[in-house]
Amino acid sequence: MFFQHIYDKTLAQASYLIGCQKTGESIVIDAKRDVDTYLEIAKQNNLQITHITETHIHADFLTGSRELAKLTGAQLYLSDEGGEGWLYEFPHIGLKDGSVIKVGNLTLKVLHTPGHTPESISFLLTDHPASNEPVMLFTGDFVFVGDVGRPDLLEKAAGIQGTKEAGAKEMYKSIAKFNALPDYIQVWPGHGAGSACGKALGAVPSTTVGYEKVRNWAFQYPNNENGFVKYLLEDQPEPPKYFAMMKKLNKVDRPLLTAVPKLKKLAAQEFRSAFDKGVKLIDTRNKVDFATGFIPGSINIQGNNSFATWAGWLLNYEEPFMLLVAENQVEDVTRKLMRIGLDNVLGYIENVNPWLESGKTLAKSEVISLEEFKQLYTNNNIQLVDVRGEAEYKSGHIKGAENIFVGTLGNNLNKFKKDKQIVIHCQSGDRTAIAYSLLVKSGIKVKNYSAGMSEWVNAGNPIVTEV
């Protein structure tokens, strides 16, 4: 058996290519959208991609299953569980609980494991030349390392009201199904630490059924469904705004993108004309470079592993936008955008020169030190705004700070007080770089205590908590 774990650290998302080396057939589970990765792996290992499947209709990334099927001719095998409203709306071979996919001498048995979503399925793999007992379980967003999939996304992100409690109870039943499996089975989940699909995901890529029974919090509630439901639903991180769009696009018949796009490099006049017309400019430079000189009105989303998530929070899928990105990072940023379906890129500039060449000047961020912050905090009647997530804020924050999450700033500009000096902070500065650029773009004057909670706590300063 051939086995390859493919991990996209930008979305903490795992996919898998599994093959029968005797027959040359292979299957891909939960493909990301830039599918050239799988084509290359298959080619290097003398495999043909003949089967493609998914564990559920994903909310956090745009799958490449249909792109891969178009390029390879492979069959799509997708869940037909979940009932009305949860069926894929394009041709596929439907899967139900107990269905079996044969890939050469391998079989993948379908287990219906609802909870995260109604149609979620897992795949129990048996490598028959080695043993007739199953060896691996691919769980998608059902069971993670140390956690289970959250059932509140349908309500919080997709706006489907009244589903989170029902989903949590379904998850409790699915856990019992997992609990009945042999301890030795390897568990390969769909996400790792950093994903918004759970709140306590582990950093290692895989686990075993037996290990999760011992260490995963979800298995510590025997005969206590209410306690399980309560813990599962509380303190989940804010689901990014783009999740609702992913749920839609992964379900419907949509245009396909079978190659990584080549972005257009904009001439100075093209850029200035578009910018003057209101086309957003996303500056992907690191927060320090941005702070020392940025094009007024641009938004700083650093091109790091969190780039796609914040772009999905802040960009409108229907509107074009531009990028400021170094030439050698264009492909990387393009891949990150296409993985969540943000394809409406007008083009890019590689530095601030097109702005300076027109005789205009750059703005600078007002970043303050710990001592400057303490002076303002002690002696001035400031408005202190903590832009971290709600659960982070509750676990410990600076006394008097208000919590306005960076992803929702655009809907909460009225909460910023015009008659006070505003100071923002987060944990270590990445999110305040975004928040600062958004606020000054909206005409709100603000100072950025960039070092944030990390420096504040490490210096021995007090915090308060909310239970």
C-alpha cells in the first residue's frame, strides 16, 4: 500500500493519497484546490488517480475534488447521507453508511459519523494483502487529535438556525460508534492545530483509536450527554466569515479552476486608476515593514500561514482586489487565495513605488512601546480595545479593555469613541496590524500597542478573567 499525508499548514488542513501499488490505482481524500500536488505525487509513484472522495461538505476550504476529477477522469464518491439540503448538487457516486469503495486490493468502508455536519462520513481502510482487519480511519472533521469537530458552524457561519444542539447530540452518538472500534486502528483526521473547526486540536498529524479514548476530552463523558453537549459548544473560536461561502461552493455545480492562475503585474497607472476607483489593496508585507511606510487606505494582511483565513474574513467574493506582494511570493499567495476561492484578483504591484512615483507620500503606523502604553493607560482616559477572540479575552485581559474581534471590526466601527484616545492590542501584534490598517482606512485615529498581551503578561502585569 502507498500512503501519503498532504498537509496545508496555511489552513491546518490534511488530505490523503492512498494507492494499491500492485494495480496502480489510487484514491485522494479531501483534496485541496491546487491539485497539481496530487498529480505530481501520483506520477512519481507510478500511480493513477482513479477514485476521489470527501468526508463532508467542507466549510473552511474550497475542495479540489472536481478539478482533480476533470484532470484525471477519476470517479467522485461522495456522501448521500444527511437528508434533504445536504446532498451534493453535481454528478457523483453516492455513499451511505456501510458502502465500500474498492481501490485495487484496498477497501474503504463508509461510516456515517454525523455531528460536525449531518452528512459527515469517515473511511475505515483495510489493506487486504497485509490483513483483513482494518488499519486506518480517516475521520475528516469528526475526531481530531485531542478534540472533535464543532457542530455550531452551520449556525454561526452558514446561518442555519437551531442546528448546533442537534449536531452536538448527533456527535455524542457518533462518538459511541468510534468507541466501539479496536484500539490499534490509526486515526488520520482532516485538520490539525490552528484550524477553526475545533477548539483544542493537537499538533501531531495522527493518533490511534485507543489513545483518543484515553486522552480526548470527548470520551470522558460516559452516560453524560448533557455535559458533553455543554462542553462541546462553549468557547469555540469565531468561525471566519468566508465559511458560509465555502459551504455553498463545495455543494453546488461551480466553475472549475484546474491550474494555479498567473496574476497580472499592474503598471503604475493601472494600479493608481483602480485604487482611485476604490479597488481594495491588500499589502502582504510583514507588519514591521508595513508600519514603517504604507499606502494610505491599504489593508495589511501578512502573507504568512494565516493569510487566507484573514483574507476570507475581510474580502468580498464579488469585488475585485489588488495585492502588494514581492515577486517571489506571488505564486504562494495565489495558492493561498485559490484554496478558499478568492479568485477575483485584479493584479498586483511588488512594492510601494507606483504610489511614490505619482508624488504621493506613505503613512506610518503609530506603534507604541510598553512604557508608552503604561503612561497612556495610567494617566489618560483612553479606550482600550482588545481585538483577540472572545474566548482568549475571557481567559485573561487587561482590566478595562473592551473586546471587539478583529474579524468583525467592519461591523462595529460605531463602538470606537471619537472623544477618546483609542489604543488597540492583541496577543503579539499580527491581528492589530490588520486592525490598525482597517481603522485608519475608516478614518479612525488609533495607537497600536503591538507587543500586546505577550509582553504585558511576561512583564508581570496583572490581568483579569471572566468565567
